[in-house]
Amino acid sequence: QQQVKQSPQSLIVQKGGISIINCAYENTAFDYFPWYQQFPGKGPALLIAIRPDVSEKKEGRFTISFNKSAKQFSLHIMDSQPGDSATYFCAAPSASGTYKYIFGTGTRLKVLA
Amino acid sequence: DVKVTQSSRYLVKRTGEKVFLECVQDMDHENMFWYRQDPGLGLRLIYFSYDVKMKEKGDIPEGYSVSREKKERFSLILESASTNQTSMYLCASSSGREGDQPQHFGDGTRLSIL
């Protein structure tokens, strides 16, 4: 079954540091790779997404880096803040259908004040 | 702003009961999804629907069914609840036919089967 491998499972970063989360995917039906952020008691919310006609997309402190040949993409959080403490999920389109996404297993980020 | 509303935040049911989870979205989205979220397993797709009365199985459909009679409403049905269906259930919706649109999630229903 198709998988998206996400690492690390958990991450502790000091305030002001850089948080990096990595995902590796298999074949996809199309190219659109979103990252979701989930706070306790809430559903996941879209954080940032990339369509790989570019290798990098930046929105504020959040950057997606994409390596199509390696089938990998990563989320970088610059100047990490305690408010960034959440669970982060990457997702990749399924190879088998237009609307289906395969989600990574999630990374629990804790930013220490 | 897109709003996806799940009818219950917490639900406790007994083994063998028929359980209904309801989801409503207010943005006229074509696509709706049901996932379950378990620690260490991420989000796994149970069923999705790309139009009224249309449905397709996701990766873990066994023991579940769905209903979409109106565009804004998508129901997940546990035909005969079992303890291994204790989980967080998330509903999502998205627009368009091309797939490259973000999914908008509700806040989930935490279901316990005793």
C-alpha cells in the first residue's frame, strides 16, 4: 500500500531555532504537496502547499523545499516559536485517484520558551 | 472562511450498536472525506465522495459505510460498532475536480466503543 514516510516522529526545538520535518513519497497521480498543522482538540488546517513547478515555497517563517527526483519534500520552520507547538502532517497525492491523499504519520513539535 | 462542522465532539457507544457520524460543510464543495486518526498512524482515508450519491472506498473501508444525499452533508455509518473502531474521526471537504485543492477539516469526533 502506498506510503508517505515522515520523520522525525517528535521534535523538540528551542525558541528561535529551526524546525525541520522531512517526508518521502512514492508515485503520485499529480503534483501538489500540502502540509497541515494540528493543535490539540482541533482538526488539521492547511499550513502551506507546493506545486512543484518550483523547488521551494516560502510563506513567512514556513518554507517547503521539494526534490522531485528524490521524491522528497520538507518543511522548515524558521525562528520557531512556542505557538508553533503542534502536530504537523505532510501529504502526497495518491497514485490511484484524483482526490485521494496519503498522509504522513505526523510529527509532534514542541518549541521550548 | 470554510466551515466543516461535525455533529459531535465526543461520542460513547456500545459494541454492536449502529453509529452515525454527521458532517456538514458550508462552502458548496464537491468533495467530502472521512478519515480516522490514530496515534502513530496519521490520517487514514475511510471513504470519500466527489458528488451527491457518489462514493468511493478509501484505504480502510471495512466495517464502515457512508451516505451523501445532499451536497453539504456526508455521513459515516458504523454498521455494527466494534472496540477496534474507537478512534478520532475527521471529516474534510475540498472543491474542484482536479484534486490539487486543499482539504478543509472539521475538529473531529472522538468515538469510544465500549
